[in-house]
Amino acid sequence: MAKITFITSDEEKITVEAESGSVMELAVENDIQGIDGDCGGVCSCATCHVHVLPEFVEKIGEASEIEKDMLELDDHANEFSRLSCQISISPELDGVVLRVAN
Amino acid sequence: METEKQVCVVIGASHGGVNFAFSLRKEGWEARIILVDADPELPYHRPPLSKAFLTKPEGIENYLLKPKASYEKQGIELVLGQKVAKIDKANNNILLENGESLKYDKLVLSTGARPFIPAIEGLILSNNTFALRTAEDVNKIRAAVSEKQGSKVIIIGGGYIGLEIAASLKKLGCDVNILEREERVLARVTSSEMSSYFNQLHEENGVIIHTNKNVTSITKEKSHNTVVCADGSTFTADIIIVGVGIKVNKELAEDIGLKIENGISVNEFVQTSEKDIYAIGDCTFHFNPHYGRYVRLESVQNAVEQGKTAAAAICGRKVPFNIIPWFWSDQFDVKLQMVGLSEGYTEVLIREEEPHKRSAWYFKDDELLSVDAVNNAKAYVLGTKLIKEGLKVNKANLMNLSEPLNLQTLTTR
């Protein structure tokens, strides 16, 4: 089980938990504003963009090449950007905080 | 807000209808929102149907657009498993086939499309014959496939849906043959260069593609079918899958006299010829400002974005619909991403970085119209930016593999 906190664009903090699946799926299941996941999680739409808080970057890991390329579609992308459909939930992610990019 | 007493009814609860409903709430609509669909399942993602969902023994609940609780939380009512019989425009009423009726103040048609079933003799009566548009269709195909190890599958039609199904069923161990009427697969949707690439990809993976095959009849045998083509060739099939295109679900709109062209005609706010009725998604014939022409698009993006346009317009925020269309397809380990509309291109440039990493760039003279990118998200993203900004592409640099693919090299003069 991992508890994950999202901070939305209006500074609302929402902590939710899951055992498996992707972070995007978790966000959609919990109506996190700003995470749409229109393509269903196949890294095709870039509508699940989050900024990982610096202290959790190492834990969550780096974006893959295709993910980095897709992130360039979004003007809000920076070194902390990830597409949340590409982050798998595991117990190691417990406690991470993600800021919704849009 | 005066929307308090009003009711918004949406016919069709797929990508368009569902995203519309949630957007409408977000835009401030306080009254009832009712989503009606003939499909009994909670609304789900459609693109995985021919891809991941077809290959895995799992339920459609893993592919929901929104969890059930979200509809409840947002007060979006679902009327599922119910077909709409007709719209009674004079009384602002929707009549369901079960005899019930729903009153509306605003109506949204996100009726989508259904598979086109060609008039091939014996097709409807043949054994294990399917089209693929719904979760139920996939469940039936999976059941038929699991009946027999290495089922012989004939797919009629080599478009994206046919190729995706071929790749998925090959993964499941079927013996897959595609019969395409035209001289190449994807003939209506891409260049001959991309057609040859996909032809080769499928053959490398053991799918057999037969082009110039016009299926004329199907004979039902005891346990299988014989598929007969115009040139006299015959194929044995345990399972037949028809993927030759779609028919727009426009009948409800037609019956009440809405303007119909190649789909339900809508203006820049996706409003139909009737002021309280909007239409979104695959069923609409709409203007694309970037390309300066009317189009009908079959895509998730189009459905979602038109849903947002309709929601805003109904709540008095009129933002004209304006997108650069994008699409994707996954076949075997290949990810195809497409941006723009290539129709009317005069030149196509292929940049081949690796055998399975390439991109096709479509130009009308110097204007970049669209990009098809195979395992190449960079090309897709750059294409999107260049098309959006209307930037002129340095074609020599594009074709020079020693130049990296980036905005700077592609736009230097």
C-alpha cells in the first residue's frame, strides 16, 4: 500500500492510497483536478502531467525517452516533470507528493 | 444561475458524452445531467478494445473512463443499457425503447458510429462472425478464440482497426489472415510508404496480408466458414472479423430534421441546426479552422475536446472549437502517433532513424500538414509544434540523419 499526495493548481492537498496500478489511474479514480488521462494510460496524450517534489525525484525515478519527448508538448514541463500514467504504484512510493502541472 | 431547473440529456456515454458531462459540471451547470447509452457497462475507454483489452483475460472494469463514485459525486445520472427510440423535438422529450421518456432543456448527441457491415452474401449467417466496437464484441471474440487453439481468423479490411485486431489475435496464438480490397493496407488513411511499413511489420510477425481481395461471399460449413473472393480465391475461417469502416449514428438527428452532411452538422460551438441541441464526437461534421475545411473525425481527442466546447457554450462561455487532430495506434511493439491531417499533400518525406523508428512528414508545397511517427515521440511532438505554429520546415535538415531532430535544426533557414 502506498499513500500518495496530490497538490492541485488551487493548492488543494489530497492524499489517497493504492496498492497497484498507475498514479494516473489513482488520480482519475479520485477525481484529482487537472489529471485527465484521455488516452487511457498509453503515453499518447500528455494529459496526466505532474511535477514531482524535489525530495521525491530519486524515489520516483526518471522519465523514459518517449515520456520525456511527450512532456515537451506541455509548456509547463521542467526537470521535475513526469507523466503519471508511466509511474507504477508500489509500496516504495509511500509518502510521495506530486504537484499537478495543469 | 437559471440552470437550476433545467435538465441536460446526453445520448451516448463514451469519451465524448462522459467528458462533456463532467465538463458541464465544472462550467457551473447546477441542474440535472443525464447520460443515456445502449451499452450496459459503465462507460469505458474504447481504444484498448482492439489492443490491450483484447489480449488480456480481464474485465472492462479495468478500463473505466471514470469510477462509479465520480458520477455519484458529481450528480451525473446514468441510464445504461437503454436505447433511445426517438427524439420528440416538439415536446423536448427523449423516448426510450423501454417506453420511458426523459424531458430535456439542452440535448447533446454523442451517438458515435457503428461498424459498417458490407452486403457480402452469407456474411451475417456465418459462424463466429464479429465486428468490434464495444466491450461485449471483444468478450465474444475472446470467447470464440479460446474455443480452439490456433483459430484461423480472417479479418476483412486492412485499416487501423483490422491491423490492431490482427496484431492482438496473433499475440493470442491465432492464425491470422487479412483480406484487403484495395491494393495496399491503410489505403484510405496513410501514404503508400507507411502502408508498406505496416505491411512488413505484420508479415514479420506472422500475419498474412492479402491485398486486392474483394470478398464476395461466405459459405457456412459445419464448423467453419469458407470465404470467397472475386478473383476466385478461397480462405478457411473459424472466425471472421469485419473491419471495413463505420456508419455514423445519425438517424435520431435525421428524424428530427437536423442538418446532416457527412455526419451531424455543427457550428464552431458544436451546436446543431437546432439551438438547444449540440453534437460531439465521431458523429459530427464540423469545421477545422487550421485546415480551413469541414471534416468528420474518429478520435478520442475530437470527442473529448468537442465535449468541452459544448459544455462551455451551454454555460454561456463561447469558445470556438479549434484543434490540431491527433491519433494513435499500437500494433505489436510499435507505437504509431499521428498529428495533423494529411489530405491534399503533395510531398511526403520519410525520415528513417532505425527500421522500427521512423516518421513520415506530409507537406502541401512548403506547408507541413501532418506527421506519422513510428516509435518516435520526438517527431510527433515536433510535428505538433511546427503545425500549430505554422513554421516552415527545413526539409534538407529533416532528411539529413546526421542532424538531430529538434526545433532548431528543423527551422533554421
